[in-house]
Amino acid sequence: MGYGSRGRKPIERASKIAHTEIIKNAQVREYLDGCEIPSAPPAVSLAGKLRSLGESPESAVTAVIAVDGGYTETYVREEYPSASIAFFTFGPLLFELADLRSLEQKRFIAPEDLARLKNIERFTLVLPIKGVRRRGEASLSRTIRRTVYEFFAQARGADERLMESLTWFLFRQWKRPFDDAQIALVEHCPEGCGHGPTTFVQDGPSRKQCAGCGEPVFLTDVFRLHERIDDELGARGILSYVMTMLEQLVLVHLIYTILERLQPSLMRRILFVKDGPLAFFGVVSPLHRPMRELVEHLLTEPSGRDGPTLRLVGLEKSGEFVEHAAEIQGHMEPGSYLIVGDEYIRRFVVPGEAGIVYGRNTYYGQKVLFRAPGGEMHVATIPGRSYLAEPSMEDIPYLEEILSLISELRCSMYENSLIPVALANKLVSLSDFPSKRILTTFAQDVIE
């Protein structure tokens, strides 16, 4: 790495000829010769795997809830040493399918008609990222940990707390009867004293003291965000993990509210749509375990016509699967779909060894590539009764019903977009201009 510059002296520029030593290196050539990259399957072999979407099945779904979020990092001090914070905004958007369908019958759409589709509940979180700490806190790491804990613990409308749904989620309280032996572990002291683990139980406090150093340990430390926070280098590495985690825990909160506070049968009338795959990545990836257990419970355990169930889909906008879908789109007829299993993924999308099941430690849904009747291409993740290496149509309840609803929710404003996702993103995303600049000015004015 070259020297930078803060004054009149120039930066140290990279060498213009050092690459020749790499090109001449026999070991480099041998290594590259032993590598391979995946390529799209031949059209003939792909055709045997495709299924056609049948007649639109009768659906009980009357409403859609889309969950999306966005964040932006802003400097509160740009000169050295720099300091920054991040603003997160996210939440669920709810609209009735009847309101959407009624728009198709109108020659002109009034603002009040469109307003019915924008019923959203926003959550906002502020996290210091570098060079900032809260008064009374010893470090950046402690500041972030306490901020996340207080965000979940704070009371909202009707005395609701996200901590209630998080406890319900971590301790699998949807199970009947409850498993009293269920615990949540923080494997090591977040302060780094070397002691561990700290155990949390269902009816116990959500905050304890480390038995080694006496410093606070929070239930939210199970997210393990502190493992990626460096008090000197900052916490920029946790931003995407925090965003995807919060989006999915809001989804958990919605399910908890319906099952425990409202009416479980309402689950049958709602399609949940998440922006992005149904998965937890990085340090928060262990959360996929309770999430996988929850969705499998909702798809297998309830019985009877009025029992709760789940219609949930995650839709991707970017990444390897979206690029692969664009590559094979010409070989898929409109109205067809492909359930991709581990063998297909390892051979054509993400290279890897057979037997190491893709997504086994991150995903709680199966991958489906779908070309809608209108020609739009979608990469969907839909939960099955269990997470399988090679799922079939029968393993994914409500598969064709969900795909039919996706077709109905198409949006012509953006490439391969859906109305609920586009609306939710428009209402919660933070732009570089003017949002980021305004938030930067706001933060600089408030923080002393």
C-alpha cells in the first residue's frame, strides 16, 4: 500500500511494471490453469428441468406486506481523525390487493388512490461507525452494543417492544408445549475478558453481567456484531449485516404479532415479500436456525382450515443468481420456472464441491428462478417444509400460488420489479443526494 497525502506532497503511486513479475511466475500460471468457472447449462439440458406455471390457483391472500430497508453512512468529521455514523431506516409496507386491482379499472389514478398503497410503518436506528461514542460508554463497541439493545428494548405503540418478539423467536416460544430447556448463548464475553459463555433463559432478564469482568452482557449480543467492531478501524463491516438482520427480525415481529396478539388465521390472507434472499449472512448467520425452525413449523405443524400458515418470498435484485437468471432467460418460456437444487447451483452458479449443501448455514428458503408470463425474470427464495439439497415442487407449499401473485404484482417502472418492493424501497431508501448530504449536515449540527 502506497503513502497517502494530507498536504502538498504527492501520494505514492503504484509501480507500472511490477505486473510483469506476476505474469512470468510459473506458480501463478499453474495455479490459474487449475481453476475453473461455472457456465450456463445448455438449452437442451435446461429444458428438461423447467416446469410450466399452471392455471392461477385460487388464493386466500388478500393483502401483501413487503419489508425493505436502507442505510447511509455520513461523516460528522471529515478531517483527520475522521468520525462517522450510519442512519438506518426500514419497515413493513402493507396494502390490500383489492386496492391494487381497483387501479386497473380506472382511466385516471388520483393521488388518494395511490396513497392507499403506501401504508408503511418506519423504524429508524442510528449507529456510530467510527470515532464516535456515547457519553458514559467506554468504547465504540460498547456504544453499538448498547444502542442495538436499547433499540429492541424501547417501547413503541401499544407498549410493543421488539424485544418481546426477539425473545419469542430465540426461545422458540411458538412451540406447543414450550421447551423450558431452550436457552440462548453469548459464547464469549463481548468485552474480551476471555470468560464465557453467558446463558439467557426464557423467563430471565435480557441483560446480565459477565461472571468474569462484571461488564454488561445483553441478549442482543447473540447477534455477535461485536466480533466485527474494531475501536480503532471502526464498524463499517457490520452495516450490511445489521440491515439484513433488522429487515428479517421485523418480519419475525409481524409474524409474532399476528400469531400471539391478533388472529393466527390472518396468516393465510397475507403474502410476505422480503427484498433480498431469505438468509442471514456473516456474523448474524446463526439466526438462520431459529428462522428455519419457525418457517418449517408454520408450514408443517398447524392443522385444520383455520390454522396459521405462511406465504413468504424473498426476491433478489443483484448477485450471482440474478446474473445467472439473465444468462438463461432466453431459454425459459414466459410462465415457466426452475427449482434449483445443490447440484445445479454448484455446477452452474456458485462453484463448489458436491455434498456441501449450498446455503445450509445461511438460508431458510429454496431458490426458484421464475420467468413471469409478462416476460419478467425473478430470482425467488421460498421456504419449504424442510431445507433440502434437491427440493421438488411438492416440498415447497404454495409455490405456484406465490409465483402467480408475483406475476400480478409486476411493476413496469424498473427492470423485473414488483410494486410492493418498489414502493417500500422508495419510502425507506436513503439517497446519496440529497438525503445523505442533509443527514450529514444534521448530524454535524447536533453532535458536539
